[in-house]
Amino acid sequence: MVADNQPEHLNPLQRFGFEVKSVRRGRKITQSRLATGTGYSIAYVSKVEAGKVMPSEKFARGCDHVFGTNGLFERLHPNGKEDHPAWFGPYVDLERKATAILDYSSTLPMGILQTPEYARAVVRASHPRAEPSEIEVTVDARMGRRRVMEQKNPPLLWVILHEACLRTEVGGRKVLRGQLDFLLHLAKSPHITIQVLKFSAGAPPSHLPFTLLEQPDRSVALYSETQYRGHVADSEAAITEAQAAFDRLRAVALSPDDSLDFIAKLMEEYK
């Protein structure tokens, strides 16, 4: 049962932690028992209850199992843009509502295209001191973004992958092979088109990754990243320039069919 004496002005993260702590104490369950029952550490449980770490959806389901709350905490889970860094929130909102997503990935495939194993290796490399449980929260959030392609009317997803995305051995050869196989699986969808920009194509029209997100009202937003954060722009000049760059990338990349043949042949090299 959700506490009715919940402090005011709690954000979704703090509210979830408050409810976990309230129900746990009401059931006379220790943090140690909850940690064991959910498969996480005591330190992780403590941080969730304090509102200091975003709980994974797996943890929320685990709370329901331990407490016998029949899906309550899964429903209370603050999934959404809070799963991601604050600066990434605007992009997540736009991605969910988009009618078309046009992406150029220059180093790593965009998050929607990543397998859990690949995403885990990416997050671990960029956050080497993070606890395993914290890494899993980020990976869960990234995997959750796939829901946008599972809607009844998903957006058109057109992705151009630089060959570097397909050859960098993120997580090792086995993980990379699984990632390549997943790309081939995704490309079977009529809503997803993948092209490969080979090294032999020379200097690319853009050295940095970017994403164009077309909205239901036909407006377009541009998302681009620096080393430490991302930025959403909607200025006409920036979007026009990005659209022109994407058109040039499509022109010099392999055709969709040739791209899939290239990925399949490359995958064989990593057996």
C-alpha cells in the first residue's frame, strides 16, 4: 500500500524510494532481504530508498515479488526521461513522438540499435568506476528506448552507420558479432533502413554523429553530441545544414541491400 503521509515536493526518483522504504519497513523486511530478493546489493537498495539512484525496472519487479504488491512498484517506476542524464531528456521526449528518425552514427550505433551486451560494454567504458548495478540501470534505460519501434505505428528509422561502428570491437569479438547479427535482424523490419558508409568512401560529409527527428506537426529537431553532453536544436539554419549532410551521406553510402550484405560478410570474420 502506498504511504499517504508522503512528504511533498519529492521528485519521481525520491517518491519511488520513499515508497520502497515505507513498504519494506511496514512488512518488517530488512534491506539485506530485499537486496537478496531483487538480486541487487544492499548499497543499491539504500541508494534507491534515498532517491540517489534511478531504480531499474527489474528492481521494481523484484520489489513487487518480495513485497507481494502485485505490480504496484512496476507501475510506480519513474520510467521516462529520468532514466537518462538530464541533458538527454529532451531528446528522449522527441524520439518517443517522432514520425521519422534519421540518424548518422560515426563511431557507435545509436542506442536503439544496441544489444544489451554491447550497451553494457559501452557504458562500462565511459563509466569505469560505476557500480555494476548503476551500469545496469543505464543499460535498462537504453533498452527501454526500443519501445518506440514496438508501437502500432512506429516511426521510420533510417540509420547510416560509418564502417567504424561495425569494426570497433566493443566488448570483444563475440559481443560485436552479436551486435552485427542484431543489426541484420532489425533490418528485416519495413520501418528500419540501414546503410553503411565504408572507409573507402573517403572523408564523410560529417565527422560527428547527429540525429534528425521529424515530429507529428512536421517540425524537425536536430540532436547532436559533444564528448560530454548532447544538444537539441530547432533553428532553421542548423536543421537545413544537417538535412543536406544526411542527403550527402545517403548518396555516398552503400545501398540498403549492399549494406546488409556487407554486414553479413563482416559478421563472418568474427566467428
